Amino acid sequence: MIAQELRLDPIQVRKDLTITGIVGKPKRGYPVVALMAAIEHFLGWDEMQQAVLIGAGNLGTALAGYQKFQYHGLNICAAFDTDPAKIGTEIHGVPVFSLETVDVYIKNCRAKIAILTVPSSQAQGVADKIVAAGISAIWNFSNIKLRVPANVSVQREDLSSGYAMLCVKMNRRNPCGDCLHSGQDDGCGGCEAYTE
């Protein structure tokens, strides 16, 4: 069923699930509750991870407001910014502190994850500071590749690449670009012209 839903080969799904430690039964599959627990444990979602948000602008505010992180073991315990108008406020219940105090706060709350949403020009300097304070994983939303020690994990989210992929998928489904439909000619002539 998982393979069908994801349009994958069932053998590949079984191989992928074996890394979680769960064992399925031939022709019966996997016990759902046990499978979910095994996946959550493999991902580390069965233990709450404390995270700090660096950058309380538009993107940082949106991420702070995403309630489902809690269901996946991620708690944003504090946000940091350099804007005096934001310091001392809250975004979606998350307190915003001065970036100057980030090192003390990271040590006190035992945060291991930082979500980085600062401008690219500041990203490396901030990364250096939070790594020195004890951060061991950075979720990087800036558009630069961070240079960090080998013991620090970085996941870079390049929104431009995601948008580029969306454009490619959209153009493959609608190659003429003249009409907004999926294969049904609305009389615009664009699809006919493209296929001729």
C-alpha cells in the first residue's frame, strides 16, 4: 500500500523500512502503530529537541508559527534578532531576544538545533557564533553554503531551487505556457500550435 501510494517498487520500500528496525509480515505488511513508532524513533521525533530561531523576520515568524513542529519533536524555545523593535516581543508565543545574548541562552536551554533565517550577508558570522555556543545542527534558510566544523550537521533549504523545480514540473505539464489547464484545449490555440 505504501509503495502504491508513493509509486515506488515494494522491494525498495521494504529495504528502506528495514533501517528503522521494524519487521513486516509477508502478504500482511507492517503493524501501523509499530511502524509509525519505529519511523518516529529513527527520525528522533520521539524525543523533544530544543531549537533556537535566528532571525525573526517574515520567514522566521512563519516558521515560529508552524504548530506541527511540536508533533515532530521540535520545540522552538526562543528567537533572536538584531532589530530593537522585535527584541522583547513574542512571535507566536516564542520570546525574541537580542542576538548578542544567543550564546548564553543556547547554553542555558541546552538547544542543539538552530534555525537560521538571517540575510545571507550575516549567515556565516551568525553560524560561527552559534556553533561556538554549542549548536550541533543548523537548518539553514539563507542562500549560502555555510562553512562549519565536521561535527556540525547542516540542512540547507534553498527556496529558489524548490521554486525552479516547481517551474520545471509545471512547464512539463503545460508545455505551451499559453493556457492554464492540464491537457484540455480551451480554445486558446496554444496547445494545438505546440503539438503541430
